[in-house]
Amino acid sequence: LAKTTQPISMDSYEGQEVNITCSHNNIATNDYITWYQQFPSQGPRFIIQGYKTKVTNEVASLFIPADRKSSTLSLPRVSLSDTAVYYCLVGALNTGGFKTIFGAGTRLFVKA
Amino acid sequence: GAVVSQHPSWVICKSGTSVKIECRSLDFQATTMFWYRQFPKQSLMLMATSNEGSKATYEQGVEKDKFLINHASLTLSTLTVTSAHPEDSSFYICSARAGTGPENEQFFGPGTRLTVL
């Protein structure tokens, strides 16, 4: 099972770019890297997923180096509403398919 | 994206009673469904993985006789907390995936807040 390590918390200001790095040294060949956002008392919301290199969508970019042992979620120009917990996940194969194990997550505080 | 619903969104029950939580995938067929539990200020903890028509696979330390999971169809899974006690009070979140591969996106429900008095 690939374990993930993220910073416990980060602070930022509105309008800044935020980069959250996740380490997953034991990532397997078949594993994808997925990031989720969670607000209090809500289910996690999908942000972005990637396998290698760079992936970009309308809300974020995901940078994955060649060795895939880490990944960086980049949030451009954050706003107060981006204050949330961000989870980096790496899939793990079990008998029923791939399951998703959550790490501790990173609490992002965006200040005015 | 695809929608996963949960019902109820919150429930309060007396100690010793059983509570059933439903999880539905509204616009796709969920090959696999997952149940998580989350305590305040903590991360989500995977409780079990279930595939339609087969028995759930429970994570280590999760009592399968206490947390009954049924995945009877491709759009519905239920979690029954039997003989609930105050320590079972938590936020329960289900998730559904259309395929079994790691590239298949996993969609999460809004969660169910369980309070056991």
C-alpha cells in the first residue's frame, strides 16, 4: 500500500498561488495520483488526477516528476473559499479492485 | 461529474438501536462502493469495500458483524450500524466508482452524521 505524506497545514493569502506537495515513495506502477478537497461536514470533492508529467484542468494543475515518488497540487490565485482540507491519494490494489486510502491531508487556510 | 447521494444526511438514535444508511449512485452504475468513517478533525478512514453482488471486504479492525454492508444493486449500497453506541457517533461517507481500475474516478456522497445518545 502506497502511503502518502503531506504537510499538516498551510497558510496563504487571497490571490496567491498555492503548491501542496505530497510524497508517495512506495507508489506502484498501476497507481494513479488523485487529489480531493473537503469542506467541513461534506464529502470529499474530486480536484484532479494524474499518472505522470503534468495535468491541468479548470481548477488546478498536478505536477508529477518522472520517478512519481511525489506530486504537487497547484492552485492558482486562491480565494477565501479555497480554505479546506486537501487530500493526496494513491490507489491500492485489493481483491475487489482498487481502493482509496486517505492520508492525513493538508489544511489550507486562505486569509484576506 | 457523477452524483452520489446518501440518506439520511443526519440521524440521532438511542444506544442499542440499529441505523441504516443508504448510498446511491444517481447517474451511473457503481461497480464498487466504499464506506468511510470520519471523526472530527481527522481524515477519512476506509471501513470496507463492496462490489455488487458479493460480500464486502472489511478493513482490519472494522467489525463486520457490527457494520453490515449490503451492495444489492449497481446503484445502491447500505451500511447498517447494529446496536449502536455513543462511540459509533461519527460522520459516515460513502463513495462509488464505475470501474475497478485506478484510473476510474471515485465519487463521494455528502456524508451522514450519526449521533448515538
